[in-house]
Amino acid sequence: MTKAEIIACIYEKVGFSKKDATDVVEATFDIIKGCLERGEKVKISGFGNFVVNNKRPRKGRNPQTGDEIIIVGRKVLTFKASQIMKKSLNTMTPSPSPVSSPAAPASE
């Protein structure tokens, strides 16, 4: 789902104008982004948690040369779904797979 699709869903379900729906989505994402940039956890009840974790620098190898290098530390964003979300996902009826099973070989 894209941001434009989220905006369209809000437009249809809530009845906001498209501009208002866009403003709501943009403001929501800006608030979440700002909290994460400050290192705060974002907990959305019934949905899940967004957390920024710090990865320490570590040793690695250049696969082309085999030389040892130091991989710099960085921040990574993780998401953990809530138990309610996990339960909801696991009780949904499975949709038919778009990929069909391999056809049986034709007999001659």
C-alpha cells in the first residue's frame, strides 16, 4: 500500500477532502518520524511498535578482496507487530495464491 492509497482510503472512509486527508497522513508520518529521530519508541495500540536500535561497529570482510574492514555503526528501524495484529493476521482466511501450482506433465 502506498501513501497515495492510504490518503484515498481516508478520503473514502472518513469523508475528508483529499487535501485534508493528505494533510492528516503527512502530519501523522511527520510526528512518527520526529519521535523516531529523537530516539523515542512509537507504540500504536493494536498495531505494533517502531523502535530505533543502534548497531555497533563490527569487523567484516570485503568479499572481492578478502581484506578485513570495519563496518561502521548505524541506526536501524525495527517494527514488532502487536499480539492483536499477529492474531488478526493469523485468523484471516487465506486468499488464493496468484501463482498456480505446476501443471502436470502432458501424457503422450
